[in-house]
Amino acid sequence: MIVHYYTQYDAHIKNLAKRHRIRIQTRNKLLTSIGRDMLHAESNKWHRYIVIPDINTEENYLTALHEIGHILHPLGTYGDFRFFTDDTSLTEEAAAWSWAFTKSKIDVKPEECDFAKFCYGTYYKNAAKMGYVKPYHYTHPTMREVNNMHQLLTNN
Ligand SMILES: [Zn+2]
């Protein structure tokens, strides 16, 4: 069900994609069949595309911004040289959420923050299992910003 209210957010995503030459693939049908726990969205920096659900909820809007953040934030996908450790993906996740929250046209309310925490939490739990939970370097301004987002998404 497309709610008219979300048209401006859909337009925001399409404008960003156009301006930065990012292709959009939507995957709403799959999303509704597998449910939120299996939320599927992805990005590819080199091929410049994102796979996102239709923009008909605030969560989907933030998800779309998050996927664009993986492409446009300097640390959103920095794995030219992947370390093959989960601290890399945590940094990328925090960077992409930071980008999404900064660019969002909705003020990030507790519900949206909870949603981001839920998504980040899936990566975080995995990283914790592997022993990578706080790998950040604090000196670079961008890393501080990413670290702040990491703290926001992990602290209650
Ligand atoms: Zn992500």
C-alpha cells in the first residue's frame, strides 16, 4: 500500500540516486513475503546500484538512505582492501547510518533509532561473537563521527 505522505521521501531518494548516478532496484515483493526479520537491502559501490524496498514507510526511507550512505560516505564501503573481519562491516554500517541520519528529511525519532539499532544489532552480535566490538580509531574526524554513531546504536 503506497501512502501519499511518502511521495516526497521517494522523490528525495530518486533525486539523490540521479545526482550521484546510482541505479535503484526495488525489492518490495520479496520483502513482504519474507518479513522484516529478513529485511533485504544492499548496495554496490563499484557498480553503483542499491536494492531497496518501495519507499512507503519511514523505515524503508531510512533503509534507502542507509544504502546510499554505503556508497557516498567515505567509510560506507572502504573495503578496497577488505580485512575479512567483522570490524570492517561494523564501521561501514555505522558510517552508512550516520550518513542516513544526517541526510534524512524526517527528524530521527526513537522509533527510527530503534530500527537502526535493530539492523546494526544483527551485525554487532556477529562481531561480538567473533571478538570484534570496538575496533575504532578515534583520531580522524570521520572516524569520530562513525564512532559516535556506533555508540548511539549500541547504548541504551
Ligand atoms: Zn548496511
